[in-house]
Amino acid sequence: MREKYREIMDELDYITTHEGFVETCLDLRDSMYFYDKGLILAGYAGSVEMLMSFAMFWAVLEAPERGEEIFDEIADITNHLETRLRADEAAMDIVALVETFLQTTGWVVEQRYVVFREMFEAYMTNAYSATGCADELLRQAQLWVEKDNAKAAKLVGQVGAMALRGVEVRPVWFYIARPRLQMWLRGVLGAIQNFAAAAHFSFPVDSVERERQKWRSDAPRPVVDLRAFRNLRYPMMPTDTPEVLRRGELDDDLLQLFAGGPLDKDTMHSLVTAGESIKDVLLAILETEELGEEDAPGEGWALANVIRLLSELEYPETVAALLGLLGRIRPGSVLYNHVKSVLVDQPETAGEAALEKLKAADVSVQEALALIDLLNQIQPARVYPALVGVLDKAVSWEEKLAVARSLLDTGDVRAIPHLRRLGASMSNSPYGGAVKEFLSVATRQLRASQVQKRRV
């Protein structure tokens, strides 16, 4: 009997040709009351992703020794959709539909393949924890998604393998996740929903070893109904929502963080009672600077609500997260002042953490100046040495001017040589002459002030 994964691969190979694309889109159009190009293309993309994920799953069960080969074969299909779907003598409306797909959902399919591969590789090699915390992995992925795409995809793949085994992915992540991470998560949950709707095996799935026992070669094997695949080329929406996609008891309360106002007393109590179970979600919100923008979900209340919660929960990681947030938001804003006031209330912990963070090689000038601004209130004696350590990091004239202003604010006469060097280095910048003259006058005033203090 032929392997199921090979039958599905043949179907995937066909619908990603020009003829298969046209046939699938016509099937979708005929099933609609009203023509909608976007829905047709979403349905086609859903079909490709469904076949892709099922082919990977069956390859893992039936031919694990060929798993990497099958994954590479699918990669070859997704990476060459452009040449596979185009045809020289196609009608104009079909050409337009193909081009729209390639520039929109086609690109999404290609990007999601990376996570699907990581997901089924993790499942195949047991490189995940069926009882682990998806929030912790998603928080790590959120931190890496703009820095190391491959590392972030591996983390999301582990979450996908956990979701196959029934681990919940909280809906609140769709408010937190950055665009690429959100795109990956929607793909993973779409695949999970397809598995939950499949009639020929139970969901959540068992471990890979147990599933292989179920589908061993001498066991009765279900027919892979490819006609059913052809007739279900739309995003599957079963009547009964799978358990993995249902909201847990805390999910509605977490969504209230983004409701656009302060948390009510009952929600606050519920989330504080949750304790460690929501730690990674709350810290991920603090670590996502986009949520502090005016047009962010919750109109900026999400961060304010989280800061209020964290003051009650007192996680050890809270100070580090608040320091990171302080360095990313606009100085002088309401949120900036609020975060700084929370940190000032715990001077010893915040001061030591700020000094430690200033030693990091990757800390930017903006972050360093925000940390120094905090130190100026809680440990002013440490400000001047910290500013001297930032001098070499200031590259642009705006950064140099900001450091110079901070040095002047210290009133420390030891800053005079540094201010002169900064003035000289900015002589060729916009308004360089004015800046140099200003610093020269400021240093003379600083010296005169120091002389006056000595006389007194």
C-alpha cells in the first residue's frame, strides 16, 4: 500500500502548479454566493498549508528516516511558487490573480513553511515539552523575532509541537505579538484547527512513538480521501471549537488589559491570584515597546495596567523589564515618568540593576541616558562615571549633544575636558559652530561656578 504522505505530496505538488491553482480557485468561486478575490486566495493558501502540514505529519510517522528529505521537497515547492504558478499564455484575469497571490498570501505561505518545518521536526525528535509553558517560549520568540529569524522560528515550532499535544496558546498573544510572530502563530493555529477537524485520527495527538504504533504497517489504515481535501479548500471552521483554541478561565481577564481603561477590581484580583502562571505574558507586554504607542491596542492602557499588576505580584524580573521599557520610550512622556517613579520607589534594586545594564556592550545611547536619568534621582554620585562610559558610544551629533547636556547637568568640573572634545567633534555637524560656542560658554560657566563654590 502506498504511503499516505506520498499521496498528499502528489496533491500538494499538483495544486501548486498553474493548472492546480486555476482548478482550486474555480472550485472556491463556485462554492460562493458572491465572488470575493481575497477569500478565494485565502482559501487557496489554506489548502496549501493544510496539505503541507498533513504531508509533514505523515512523513514523520511513516518515514522518519526520510523526514528531512520530504521537508526539503516541500521547501522546494514553497520557494518556487513564483515559477510554478505562472504560465506564459494565461488569460489576463488569471495572471492578475496569480500575481496578487504571490505578492500577498503566497509570501505568507512561504514564510510559514519555516515554522511548520520546525514544528514537525520538534514533534519528530521530541524536542519540546508536552507539559511546558507556551507563554515562556513565545516571550523568548518575541524578543528574538526581529534579531534572529531562525532562532525565533525554532521557538515557535516548539510551541506548535506542544499545541499538537493539546497545550493552549493564549488569545492575548495576538495583541502582543509583533507582525511576523503573529503571522507564524496564525499559521500554527490554522494547522492545529485542521488537525482537530480531521476525522481519521484523534486530537490532541499522542507522542510520535505512540502515533507510529497506531499507524504501523500491519494495522488497518484509513483511506486518505483526496477528494475530501479538494472539497474542503477553505479555512476549516468546525462547529465545535477544538479545546486547544478555546479560552481558558484567565484569557478573558488578560484581554481586559487591552480594553482601553484601568482594570476593574474583580479582574485585578483574578490576575493577581493567578501569580506565576501569567508572568511571561505580563513581562512580554512590558518588553514590547510598540504597546506604548498612542495607536497601540488599549490606547496605552495595557502597559499601565501591567505595571500596576507587577507592583502587586513582585516578580524578580520586574525591575529589569521596567528598565528595558524606560530606555525605549520617549523621555518626558507620561509613561516615561510613571515607569521612572515606580523604579525610584525601589532605589537599591533599581540602582544596582541600572548600573549592571550600563555595562552591557549592546546598550544604546538612548537607553544609557534613560538609565542615567534614573540614577540621577536615586544614586547621583554614580552619574558622572556612568556618563563618561557612554562618551565612546555617542556617534551621531544628536547623541553627542544629549550626552553633553547630561554632563553639564552634573555640574561636575571634571566634565570640562570631555565637553571640549565633544564640541570639537561636532564642529562639522549641522549648527556645529553654534554648538561649539554654546559648549565653550557652558564650560566657562561651569568652571566659574566651581570656583565660586570653593570661595564659599
